[in-house]
Amino acid sequence: MDEIKYVPLTKFQIEPTLDDKFWEEKIKRSIQECDSVSTLKEIATLLARIATQRQGVIRGLVQDMFIFNNVSVEPDGLANPEIKP
């Protein structure tokens, strides 16, 4: 069996697309213009759902990369960020 090669996630081209950047700006403006706490909670919940879904996709792609190429991302590269109060 081949030796596992660990690489940082930054090795891969994972920059946001132009569409992603426009979407981010739209969301940021919506948040800045929002005066409703309940609407902000809705937005935060949606963003948490999207982040969790994308994290799952990334982990799945990394697992496939390992299975097919014997390359894995460093464990810290896939950790969720700490939430600090």
C-alpha cells in the first residue's frame, strides 16, 4: 500500500467565483440594512445550514481524493472554526 500524502487545503484552488463574491456582497448588504432581530436570526440559520452543507461536500471530496489518489488534507484543514463569545 502506498504511503498517505498529507497536504494543506490551501494547496487546492478554492477561491470564490465572481458569482460567489456577488452573493456574499448581497448577503452582507442585507444584514447591514436589516433592523429585525428575527430576520437576522433567519439569515444566520440559513448561513449555518449552507456552511454545514458545504463542509460536508468538502469532506466528501477529500475522502474521494484519498480513495482515488492516496492524498489527504491535513486534519486541521477541515476543522470547523471555534465560536468565541
